[in-house]
Amino acid sequence: MNNIGYQLIRSWVKFSLHFYFKKIKIHGVENVPKNKAVLFLPNHQNALIDALLIAVSTGRKPYFLVRSDVFAKPFLKKIFSFLRMLPIYRIRDGRSSLKNNEAIFNTCASLLCNKEDVLAFPEASHSLIRKVRPLSKGFTRILFAALHKNPNLDIVIIPVGVNYKEAVSFPDKAALFFGNPIKITDWYNSENLNESVTKIKDLVSNQLKKITTHIKDDENYNNIIKKIEVDNLNYLNPEKVNIAIKAYDLKEDMELISTKNIRRKGFFYYLFVLLNFPIVFLWKKVLVSKLPEKEFTATFRFALALFMYPVFFTLLSLVLGFSFSWSLGFIVVSVIIMYDYLYVKFG
């Protein structure tokens, strides 16, 4: 019964993501091996949206390592546990809480031993900055614990580049690149764990820097972003963007750099607001002020839509059905759904 419930929620999330994103492109999913333990290691820009996109794009059912503070409330803890999410503790959660990670790492190791998939964010935090940040060694502890339990275990790492046109905007575009498989036993040396950690981290980091936009020049980061926008480069094609970045001579190109054009809201936007007024009102007047960090913008917005649109459409159908006719209720709801879809895809 739990599996049926999980599949229903998964299907609803996948359906809803295609209403949230103008475009979702998937590359290299054939790199994900079948019948093997897989540890997915993506870059981390967009909070929970990163994990959801990967989960619905592979046909797999991975367990997710997510920041422990989202488990603070018992009700949310039950929901997240049902969705295969496991808490990971950070120093900001209290130094004493870090000891809880040992049990989580052992749980993940056991999952891998049972050929279950695990998804962890090796950067250990999220950031909207378009850069692959230094990787934590936490994921290697999971791998080594699994190999300690079963030295013959065939574990594969799949780096995942998650790319957004503009992560905080709606509607947005996304592109996922599943990297080349890394077979852990080829790089694991039980006699020299430190060397193994370094080699595996470098392999993952180097792949991530190729399959997502990587701006390593912190000092000129903002100017590079502006230059990319002036050149109208597509963040959904990170290979091309990274080649362009390496060729930039910012001193020579400085006069070309301008500020980003301001988007003007037109008729179709205001019609969208009118047709979806209760949802838009909740977002702008209630949820926006509660965002803990800017990186949670898309996650909170998507969660609101995921849970409130069924309520909104049900209540609207009932009001119109009892007040006028059920056929009118059906037509109005159908028109709003169709308009929303067209607005997201073509607006």
C-alpha cells in the first residue's frame, strides 16, 4: 500500500513539474546502470527541486539526504520519511548533532548493499551561484561503509549536472546531465583511505564542472554573468557556456557589459494572475515573506502549487456546480488548466 501511495505522489510531482517548467531537458540518462547500487551526486542550486527533478527523470526511487531542519515538525517528518528522505546534520544544527550522521551514513550504506539508490549533495549546501563548490567527504564515508559491509559490492557513482535558466523565476527552464558512471572499486584502496577520498572527490568534481556552468573566478563573477547575458548564452548548454567563459577577456570586453534587461509584465501575465488569484495571493502575501533563503523560492512556490491547486480547483468546481451548473464548473476549471499550461510553455 505504501508503494502505491509513493507511486501516486511521484506521478503527481512529475506531472506538476511539467506545469511548473517551460522546458525540462534530460541528457545521458542511459548512463544510469540497471541492477546496480547507484549513488547520485548532483550539484546543488535549487533546494528540493534539484532532487525532485532527478527522481522523476530516472525511473528510479532513490533515498534523499536532506538538511535535518526540515524534519523539525513531527508532521513534516512523517511526510519526508514516507518520501524516502533522510536527515543529514550540519554544524549549524549544533556540533553535538553531528554524531547522528554516523547512523544515517550506515543506513545509506545498507541501502546501497541492498541495491537501493541514494541521492546526496556532495557540496553539502545549496547556492544559486553558478559554480561547483568544494565537495564534502561525507559521500565517501557512505561508499566506504558500504564496501566495508560488502567488499564485493558493485557501486556506481553518477554525477548529475542540474542547470536552470533562472532558478528563482517562474516559469523556468531546466536541463539535467547524467555524467559518466564511476565504478568505486576502481578507485578504492582500503590501505590508503585518504588517497581514495581525494581521487574520488576529484573525479566527481571534474565531471560536475563539465556538466553544469562553472565560474571559478569569484572576483569577476558578476561581470562574467553579465557578459554571458550580453552574449545571450544558454545555461541549459553548460559545455558551450564553459568554453565561452574560458575565452573571456574581461578587461577587453568591459565596455560590452551591461545590466540585464528588465522583464515587462504584459496582458498574459495579468490574466494568469486573475485566473489563479487565490494561489498567487497566497504566494505573494503569505509565503514569500517566510522564505528562509532565496534558494528556497522555487521549492516553496512549487510546494504551494502542488498542494493547493487540487484544493482550489475542487472548491471552484463545487461553488460553480451548486450555484450554476456542474458543466460550467468543469468548463471553467478546464479553461484555467489549459491557459496555465499554455502560459507556462509559451508565455
